[in-house]
Amino acid sequence: MHVVSEDELHDEFFPSIPPPEDAARWQAPTDLEQHLYKLARADNGYAYLRTLATEGVYYPVRLDHAREAAEDEHPMLTVDTSDGRVVAQVYTAGVLPRPHPYLVYEYATLGALAHIVPGHVDVLVVNAATPCEHYFLTDDEERDVWLDLHHELFVPDELMDRVVTRRTRVPEPGPLLHGLACGAHLCFRNGDAWNTPHWHGMGYRGEMERIARDWGVDSREEWLRMQESLLDTEVSPWYWDFVLGARNALLQSGTGHPDQWRDGVEASLRARARQARTPTDDSDLSEFVAHLRDLVGKILRYEARFRADGLLPPDGIVGSVAAWDIGRASKMARWGLGARYATETEMYTALQRASRSARSAYRTWEEFSAGYILGRCLHFDEERFGSWYTTVLDAHRELTTDPDSPWLTVPFSTP
């Protein structure tokens, strides 16, 4: 089901960025467009194509056509010009417009374009109606160049693990921008601009496939349930924060030795069981108590590693793993819009709720990051300290040092 709210109806189908008054001082949306602007001004079409080959592009499609297309079909809007030529238009990520309820953008590599641009198209225009626009023919010889450059230059992993920041058309400081920053770990991992509210992600089909494959979300109703569960921090097991909360309570009373922590967890759990009238000799209860006592040791060992790696200060601990759900909720809101399961208003509301939840559970981005990483490790790593840990440790280091990172540009305690 596709839901459209009235405030989403607009006429910004395609990008339109006026030329700068001073050609030497244009502020591009991202570093990619800034580089393409330089190449376009120098009329260096080959270098321009090489850049596109590393990044890929997006092309517009009517939503109804995108939905009706078979897996091997790639509908694409084209334009007939007054001189009888047919033009296809593609764009880089930074110039893409506000999402439209009836028009979507699909992602394609330069190599894919060689196959999917319709044969009757005469001209490919890249970033039309922007200062970094450039034109290319689409004959067989030109398409062979696209394929050669794709095979030479396109390396998907090189588009990941990087801080990408938009310079223009970003929210003002406040809960929305803060909510976007809560998804910084995943934005870094996926190589997405962390601060764009105009979300297109991997393209319409790519966003649908992403959340179907990784989250089992195939409809608006499933997206709504998953988004709400993440915002309520109910996707991660409840007992992770239950165990951490037991230590927080001990620390407030001036204690917190590991044995006291384990005993406190067991006492609290057995008190719950009594309230639920569970027999004290219940085997499942005894097994669960043992599991949570073991979890205390696992958390202590992770925290020791975190301190050794500089993720926590020398005396630091993790007070909550809520960030693991909150950070993913921040991205789920955007993925939902990209797949057209969410409205723009729903995405904004979810991002602002993520911001509130983060600020209620943590005091700094560093604390938030440690909570996110511990949640991820408890979920996937099994104390191997393998890539499930090292990749987010690398992300933490970049996000706490890169001058463009949201964690250095967005105050955590946003009013």
C-alpha cells in the first residue's frame, strides 16, 4: 500500500540548481559534485566518466512503472527534444531532489547504464540543470567505454566505510539533524551522506531489496511494525538492558563488584518470577538465570576490550545498549521512505523520536557509540572480536575524529 500525505505533493521532480554568481566559488552539495564541477568546467569528459564509474548514478522512473517492472526490466524516463533527439538523464547522489510520491530514482553503475539506457536514446545528460552538468553520446563505441571504465574502476567496497557529508540543503540544528546523526554508524558503513533528509539510498529497488533481505520487511505494515519496535528498543533482547540496569542501580548505591552484580541480576530476575508465580525450581528459569549471570562476564570482557581500544575511557562502562536499536531506527526511517513504505512526515517524526530516545539514555556521542557497538557485538560477535567488532571500532574512530563527522558538528545535547 502506497500512502501519500498532502504535504508531500510538490513539483520538484528533477534537480534544479541555479548556476553560481561567481563560477569559481560554487558550493556543491557534496565533494563528489564539487569534483565533477571542476571537470565539467575544464570540459574533461573522460575524467568525468571515470568519476562516475567509481560512484554510479541514479535515473528517474515513474513509481507505477518501477513497481510493474520485472526483475530484468529497467524502465527509464526519457525526454524528446525539439530537434528530434531522445535524451536520458542521470544524476549523482548529492543533487537528487526531495523524494516525490509518484517518481523514484534507481541506482545504476556506469557499466549497467551501458546495457539499460534504451537503444533509441541519442544523448545521456548527467546532472542536468545543475552547474556540474555534462553530456555524452550513447552510441555503441561510447557504451563500450562505459563498460571498460566500470570494469577498471568500480569497487563496491571502496564506496563503504567513509564519512559523507552534504554541504547544502540540510536541516537546521535541532532534533531532526540530531536524529539523522544517530544513524551515523550505518551511514559510515554504507557510505551514505549522513545528513540528507532527501533519502534515495540505493535507489527504489535497492531500498526495497535491502530491508526485505536484511529485515524481512516487505510491506508498509511490516515497516510500521519494525520502525515502532526499533524506536521502542524492543528489537534487541530486553534482558541486555535489564542486566546493565542492575549494575547501574548498584553503582548508585556505591557498590558494583562483579559478584554483587551477578547476584543482583539473579535476585531481580527471581523476584520477577515470583510475581509471575513461576516455580522456583523451574528448569527454564534456572537456565535463564545462569545465562544472565554469564552475560555479566561477557559484558565485562567486552568493556575491558573497549577500554584497551580507546572506545571507552580508562574507567568507562556501558550503561545501556539502547543505541543499537535507536541507531538502526534512524536508518530504518530513511529506508522506509526510500522503499515508499513511509511518508516523508513519518520519516521526520521517527528521526525526531530517535533523537529524544538517544538523549534520554546517553550524555555524549561517545557513550551512544559504545552502547551501539556493545549491542552489535552481543547480537553478532560472540566474543570473537572479529569483523562484527573491528568494523564498528574503525567507524567509531573515524566518527570521533573526522572534522565532517556529525559527532563533531552536531551537539549531543540538542535542545
